[in-house]
Amino acid sequence: MRRWLYATVALVALNGAAGAAELSAPNQAKVLANVEAYVPRMTDVALEIWKMPELGYQETKTTALLQGELKKAGFTIQAGLAGIPTSFIAKAGTNDGPVIAILAEMDSLPGMSNSADPERKPVAGVASGHACGHNLFGSGAVAAAIAVKKWMEENNVHGQLRVYGTPAEEGGGGKSYMISAGLFKDVDATIYWHPADANNASQDKNLANISAKFRFHGLAAHAAAAPERGRSALDAVEVMNVMVNYMREHVLPDVRIHYVITNGGAAPNIVPEFSESYYVVRHPDPRVVAEVFDRIKKAAEGAALGTGTKMDFELIGGDYSLLPNDTLGKIMDANLRKVGAPQWTAEEKTWAEKLQKTLGADIPSIATAQQIRPYRINGQKYASTDSGDVSWVTPLATLNTATWVPGTPAHSWQATAADGMSIGVKGAVVAAKTLALTAAQLFQSPEAIAAAKAEFNKSRGPNFAYKPLVGERKPPLDYRKNGAAAPDAG
């Protein structure tokens, strides 16, 4: 533990969790002004990334753009870390004082191309799209970091600010490999945000997950003239799927299992000699995820035995569930309320109303995007993210801002559309300002970091040791190479 933190840890131990010293009004104004000055460039960066969506571990143009912005602002860049060519860490500040990290995601989703219009209009020649808003995520994080760096230099603030460029969140688990490489071991607190259809800084739980590709190998033959000589790999996939679907009756109610067939053979008149399915298992408890996944492996083994084929599988990703931190969450919530929710123009509201007509019934009012939801701790959400792994190795706080029309689900073309226009950008500006205020406040509040760490250690338990759910495998850099619309972490 660094020397600067010893005294505050002792103080917290004696007196209980300490509150965070708020930034003075002049410092708040400076930080916000720094963000505002960068907003025009942030907008350009966000929309440029939106126009050139790149799948997980293939984010070469996106990472170069984000790194370039940070390098121009004076950050030192380390790239290609943890065996991932598109990963990076950008550092600024001093080596004494706290280390505060901001996460920046960058990958897009297959099959989610759409124009920035309130109707289904895939962009010709573009196969993927930013239906989870990572174009805004990455650019907003960079905007916050540039603003905080400038404020630190102007005020001689000690400590190190880092931006972690984290590829392949959508099922590739980039962060878990960066953690295993020791890249977060000296971070005192981490903050990040994610696009959403509402504004809140609640610190919720979500779902742990494991994903894997199951591959079956059979014997090809003429499907009509010599079917007896074939052994169908596709039969094995379908038999496995039947067994797993029957298994759903005999797992805990909040277990989630989903799959797609990524290769079903070449032609119906050929007995398929190769077939592949891609599975994801989720549950709030990573131990339950591991147990259910073992049962799915047995189903795959049984399918191979029953069809006379051979089976192998490849673990693709594995994410821990989020470990909420109330200390950091309350700081983030207070700063979100200082910044305020995004406000839409009449034209933006008209655009949003048109898009809402594509979303079905029982859709929240558009007005909710201009409001901030009440703060809560330990609520349950049903998506997954490799940020969950980060939350088990460093205190973590998350933030959501309204970059989508209320009622929009993540991973939808409607999200892609909003992420490419002014509604999305306005939400990203709110996020950048909130992150910047929170980071600046933490740099000046070692007692808050100590309190967050004390809560973090208590939540993990005394014997916790991080072990990635994907074991010792290397990053699956080719998991998106065929562009298949496979299951994702989010």
C-alpha cells in the first residue's frame, strides 16, 4: 500500500467510513469548463468511430484514434498489452498519490448496422454497428481524462490518471486478460460509464457468464446415395441443443442459457462433417455459472457419443458479476446530479417519438431521459460485462446516462441509430462531465478511497483470490473473424 494511504486507512478503521471531500466550486467549474472545451472534438471522435464500427479485437482504427487523442493531450501510451494488439493504457500525472483509472470500450456488434434515422435502415457495406454505444463510451472516457489531466496540471495535483483502452467487451472478455496480466494491480479506484436509456449512478449487481464454442466433427457423405456412411456433425449440435433445452427445467430460475448455431454445414445434400454452436451461460453467482456450464459440456459429450461424432470446445469468454461499491457510487451519484440530465431540443424529441413507434407498447415517457433516477445499491440487472472482473480487483463505480430513446433495448438497431446522432452525444457529454468531477474529487479525497477500499475488501471476503473464469487461455483474437452474430457479454 502506498505511503500516502496509510494514515487515511488508519483513520477510517478508527472512525468508520469517511465521506469524500467535495471539490470547491471554482475547481468544479474548471473541470467542467475543460470538458466543455473538448466537446466539439469528442463529438467528432464519437461519430467517426460510429461510422467505422469494428468488431472485438479488430478495433485497429478505433484504438488508434483514441490513443492519438490522448497522446496529443500529453498522455504516455502503452499499447498492445496482455497479448491484445488493440489494448492500451494511457498515463498522466505523478507517481505519488492515488492511481485512478477510467475505462474506455470500443467494439461494435455484428448485424447491428443502421443509419442515424428513426427507422430500420442498415448502412450499405457496413455489417456491424454500435448498438451498445461504445463509440460514445470510449470518446466520453477520453474527454473526461483530458479534462482531468489539464485540471491536475493547473492545480499541481499529485497522483496518476489512467485510461484503459479495453477491447472486445462484447463476449471477448478483454478486461479479464488485462487483469490477468497484472495491469490493474496498483489501481486504487476505477470509474466508468455506459450508454443507456436513462440516467442513474446506481451500483447494481449483474450476471456472471461463461461463453464457449462447441465443435463437432463427423464424416461427410452423399446425403441421399450413401447416408449410412455419414456421421452428421449437425445432428450432434441439434441433439445437444435439445438436451440443453430440456435441462432448462432443472436449473435455478435466474440461470440464463442462450446459443446460436454458427456453422450448420455446407449444403443439405452433404452430411455435414463439421458443425459449431456458440453458448453463453449466465447467473449472478459465478459458481453456479461454472456448475451449469459443466452440465452443458456433458450434454455435448453425450451428443457426440449418440451421433458417432467427436467433440471439442473452446472457452471464449468469462465474466464475473459486478461487485457494487456504495462509497464510490454515492460520489458518482452526487456528481451526476451536479451535472444534470441531458436536455433535448424539440427536433430531438420529434426524432425520439418516431423511433419509439418501433419499440412496441408500454414504453417510458420521453421525459424520463431528462430526469435522474433515484440512487440504489445492490439491485439486480440481467446483462453481463467484463467490467465485473475489474470490480473484483479494484473498487469500481459505474454510471449510466441517456444516450438512447427511453424504452430502447441495448443491442438493437434503435440504439445504433441514437448513438450516431445528437441524442447519443448529449448523453456522452453528461457522462464525461460526471466522470471528470468524480475523478478529480477522488484525487483530492484519500479518505474516500480508503473507505471505498475498506468496503471493497469486506465485500470480497478475506480469502478471495481472483481467478479468471476462462482459466489460462490466451485472448481469443479471432472470435469475431467470421463476423458471426454470436452471443455477447452485454
